[in-house]
Amino acid sequence: MGSGTWILALLVLQSVFDGIYGLEQEVNHRTERISGSAGDVLEDDPVGRLKVFVYELPSKYNKKILHKDPRCLNHMFAAEIYMNRFLLSSPVRTLNPEEADWFYAPVYTTCDLTPNGLPLPFKSPRMMRSAIELISTNWPYWNRTEGADHFFVVPHDFGACFHYQEEKAIERGILHLLKRATLVQTFGQRNHVCLKDGSITIPPYAPPQKMQTHLIPPDTPRSIFVYFRGLFYDVGNDPEGGYYARGARASVWENFKNNPLFDISTDHPTTYYEDMQRAVFCLCPLGWAPWSPRLVEAVVFGCIPVVIADDIVLPFADAIPWEEIGVFVAEEDVPKLDTILTSIPIEVILRKQRLLANPSMKQAMLFPQPAQPGDAFHQILNGLARKLPHDEGVYLKPGQKILNWTAGPVGDLKPW
Ligand SMILES: *[C@@H]1O[C@H](CO)[C@@H](O)[C@H](O)[C@H]1NC(C)=O
Ligand SMILES: *[C@@H]1O[C@H](CO)[C@@H](O)[C@H](O)[C@H]1NC(C)=O
């Protein structure tokens, strides 16, 4: 890029900022309601619309595992734990399985962390299979539908494919015994074997209290144009950067490391959350796993998420108008990111900021303790309620079997 272009870019930026500040006076923290069905859906109250039966499983499937490693409560996949706690005291819970619309088995399959805190999904398939064996022998409900009125929270990198490497995950496919169940997962990518139809894509867990303590006054000027902190290269696994994040992050770094509009670095500063509140755009590129808490942070801090992840399925996409809130940049267009972002009209930026300022948007991204109306727990229930009533076809005829209990890798069949 020649220096002429730089000056032009800076002038554009200057006018964007002038425009934002000028108009901001006028708008003065006005938020914008989401028009149409989307906003209404976000504010739905699931109570009275569905009843969930929670299986009582031996503590080795949940409590004991957590007891061994309490770090699981702060991990980005902690939703599996908080969802269980939420359901146990939720008014949608029923103790009478005969009247239940949905059945839920609390199995903490991601709570097996390395010393560095990375989840190892190697035992997950056996653990899940063991839990399903148990519920199908002790209660009559699994066999009625072979799981079609059951849901499971599987927030691994590639959901119920239970592997953190994509090729291996694809090779494994979704655990066969979960083929008929509804999966609640963070993984979301269109046309991918690890995302089956009817799944509910949820945000990863980001600690709500911790984020709360970093809030700065909402009228603080957004003086950073583009913000990103994270890896550009995975030096250990992919030093060339061609495979990691499909090359998108490497491209962000190579093209914009010296661009004054881009505040990007691998250093994770203590002011990370504050910086996001000072930025207009926050980059949300895919990583090894397609999603990370970055999107949640951007929404909570009112920074327009710039999603660089082709074919991504965003959390609660049937309730949140992501296209209106965020900016979507194709992976191959990363070299043009500066032009793309500087040519977004100020009115469009302001509208996105007003939508982001809508509390229902932030609420839907979080798993607060205790739960609050409209939060991610409630959005999951809303998603489950929208699937009711179950199609008559999910109930099997006497003697009818669809699932094959011996399908899948032999290693998965070993008892857990
Ligand atoms: C459900 O089916 C499995 C396998 O077909 C069988 O072993 C089990 O006993 C059945 N469960 C009940 C509660 O009848
Ligand atoms: C079940 O899966 C196993 C392993 O893939 C296969 O050998 C067997 O033929 C399958 N059974 C049926 C009934 O399809």
C-alpha cells in the first residue's frame, strides 16, 4: 500500500470518528429495538412452553468429575455444567417424566482438562455411551424414540464428533448413539458432518462477573478502529500459517501489522476488556476450533464483531439478527479488510452500535449465575420449545430399532 493510500485511509478514519462522535451526541445512548420476529423471539419466556425431565445420573457422570477439576467451571465449554445447574431449579423442570416434552442427561464430557486447561475429548464417547446405556435400561423413554426427544449439551470444538482435530472429528462423525438426539453445541459450520440439522448453536461460556467488573463508562469514545488480540500463527502445530484458521489470521497479520487503523497483537493486555469498549470493530476470525469467546466479548462490550469464518453458524442464529449487528468478511477478502471496514457508511455503523447496545442482545450471549430472563439458558429453552410438538414419526413402533449399538470405532465400545 502506497503512502497516498495511507493518508486517504486516515482521512476516512478521521471522518468516521468525527461522524460517530457528532452523531453520538444526538443519539445519546439510544438503543434500538430489533424489529420483526427476531427481537420478540429473544424476549420470549420459555416457562409454560415446555417441560424438561432431568435424569438423575450417578455423580461419576457430573459432580465427581467437576470435583476433580473445578477449572471446568471457568472453561469456555462450561455451559454443560451451568446448564445442568440451571435446569435443576428451573420452573420448566418436571419430576414427572410422563409429562415431559424433553429429556436431558447431565453428562460433563468436556471436563477432562490437560494441565494447561485444554479439554481432552478422548473419553467422551465412552462416557456418553455409558450414560445412554444407563438411561435406556433404567427408564423406558429412550427406547420410545431412541433419543429423538432427548437433548445433550456437547460444547466441544467439533461438538459430538468428540475430537479437537478437524480431520479426526470428520472421520469420527457424530457419535452414532446421538444421531437422533438434539445437540446443543458451540460448534456451528454449515455443511459439516459435525453439525446435524436441528442442532442448537450456543455461545461459548465467558465469565459474566469478570466481564462486569471491567465495564467502563458507555460514553467513552471508541478511539480504536479495529481491535484484535490472539494468535495469528500456531507456531507449534502450523508454523507456516497456511492451515491454522485456514490462513485467515496469518493474512490479517501480514496485511495489517503496520496499519495504524489496526490495533492487533498476540499480547493479551490486562486492559483487554476495556480496549474492546474503546474499539469500533473487533475481529472475530476463526481459529483451530471454529468459535471462541471473542464474539461474546464483542457483543457484551458493544464492539461490532467482524466475523471472518466462511460458513459459520452463529449462536441462536434463528433469534439474533447477526447480519444486522456484525460485519461478515469472506476469508479470501481479508487482504481488503481495511477498505471494506473504512467504506461502511457512518449511519450503518451507528445502527449496528445501537443494536449492540440493546441489553437483550448481550443477555442472550451470557450464562449468568443466577440465571436472568432472556439469557443464554433461556434462549436454549426457547430453541427447544420452538421444536415442539415432536413429529409423530419420532416415536418408534414396537420392536422397531434404528440405532446400531455396535456402530463406530471399536475403541468407543469399551466400557467407561
Ligand atoms: C431398551 O432397549 C435396549 C436394547 O434394545 C434393552 O436392552 C433395554 O432393556 C430396553 N430398555 C427398557 C427399559 O426396556
Ligand atoms: C452395526 O454396526 C456394525 C459396525 O459398523 C456393523 O458391523 C453391523 O453390521 C451393523 N449392524 C446393522 C444391523 O446394521
